[in-house]
Amino acid sequence: MSIDVRPVARTLTQAQLHAYADASGDHNPIHVDEAFARTTPFGGTIAHGMLVLALVAEMMHAAHGERWLTGGKLKVRFKAPTRPGD
């Protein structure tokens, strides 16, 4: 059986961070206030961890289709921030 794995890429935008903040109710300024975020050790806004996880799950589904939906699992550790443009 041949496995068809297609490359998938997404680029995170600040607009996505704002939309996710609205949907989740998490308006922590590290995610949505660029001026504030520049004053932090992160040096700019960072994505919500669960937003990044949702994008990873979307990419896994796009790459692996039904196999991902029926048997896919993720075990994650957030080791570094994800920023707009990543």
C-alpha cells in the first residue's frame, strides 16, 4: 500500500491571533497587544498554544486524511513560542 503524504504549510498571522483570542476569550496582551508584547522577554506577540496545536492538527489531516481522523494522536510539549510569520 502506497502512502500519499503531501507537504502542507501554514503561515501564522497576527489576524489569526486576534480571531483566536475572540473565539477563546483569551485576550492576554502577549497574544494581541503588539506594543505590550515588544516589552516582554518574547519581544513580540506569540500565538496561543492551542491555536498552534489546532493548526498542527489541520495539517496532519490535510497530509494524512481519514487515517488521521480515525487513529491520529498528538503528544505535545510547547518548547518555544510561535510568532506571526512562522
